[in-house]
Amino acid sequence: MDGEILQESLIKNPNWAVEQFTRWINNGGRLVSSSSPVAQLSDQFNPATFEGLGEGWTIWKGLVDGKGLEGELEVYEPADLKELNASDMLFEHFLIDNPDPKNREDVIAGETKLDRVKGSKKILLGGRSFLALLNDYRGNKENSALEWLRKNRGVTWMDFPGLLLRYPDGYRCMLYLYFHGEIWDWHCIWLGLDWYRGYPSALLASIKKQSLDS
């Protein structure tokens, strides 16, 4: 048994654990399985036209210590990713785990986390994946990829490091989805804030063949 999965899925998500155990009991002690939903990605994500953002919001350009208006776009999500299967998604917080509290990280700076994410050799999910999951949830609700992740894996928060946005005042921000109350919602988070274990990034280990352009 993977102790880390046990800790992340059960100890940190007790309500989800009770829900899963109840489903198991109601199913006569047999494993409850369900096929994982697949969300289709759009061609692009435009912060200037997206609800709640709008005029003044752009994709960050150039160096971290620059103004974000000139240089290469900070987009790391592969353009050839066309669909997202919920069961393929990975969620990592990138804090250092250690039995010794003195060498264990409980909080991390946003830019430090982003550097570790980019150095992980994982596929970073960005604005197109964010939009695909949000639209899928709004259209399918209980049968959506987000609800499948919550009910089957205890996921209630995910950020999207594959796209860095520029707030009109010049702050570097990242999109995230989160479950609160009874619904999934979205927001942007400033990289200058503290990031905790409950703030995992959405990733893929690789892009499967069926997700590539034919």
C-alpha cells in the first residue's frame, strides 16, 4: 500500500473517505468503479475575453523580474494536447517531504514552486486544460471530469502552471479550480503568496497518442 496516497486521499480528505466507504458498503463490499470522463481542449485560452478577467489581462511575456509585456510568452502547455482524461491527471504540491520536521517544507514561495514544476519533466497543464475542465463541469455536472476527480481521488483544488497570466497591475498569476460548498469554481492566485500542500498543480506524465494531432 502506498502510504503517500493513503495520506493524501484519506487522512486529508475525511469526508471523501466516508463517502467512498459508504459507496463500498452499499455496493455489497465490492469495489466501486467508473470510467473516467474525457474533456476536449479548445484551441486557445484568451484572458482578455474570458469571464471575470477581461481587458488588461494578458499572458506573461519575458523574464520573471520584467514587466511581463515583452519577450516570449510563458505558455508551457503542449499545443498538441487535444483531450484530457481525468484518470491520467497527476497532482503534486512540490514541497519537500521529510520525517524530520526541521527538513520538511510546509509552505513554498510561488516562484520556487513554479521552478520545481518546470524542472519535473512532467507535462504542465495550462489555460486550455483549465477551460476544458470548467466547461465540461458546467455542461455535465455530476458526470464531469472534475466531479470524477473529487469523488474518486479526493481532489478539490488544482492550479495550472502551464500558463502564467499578467494582472493589469503587473502581478504574475496562475489560474486554479477549487471545490467549495457544493460547486466547483475558479480564480487566479498571485505567485507572490504562500503556497501549501493543499495547493497541488495539475500535470500529466506524458501525452498519449490519442491526444496528438493525426
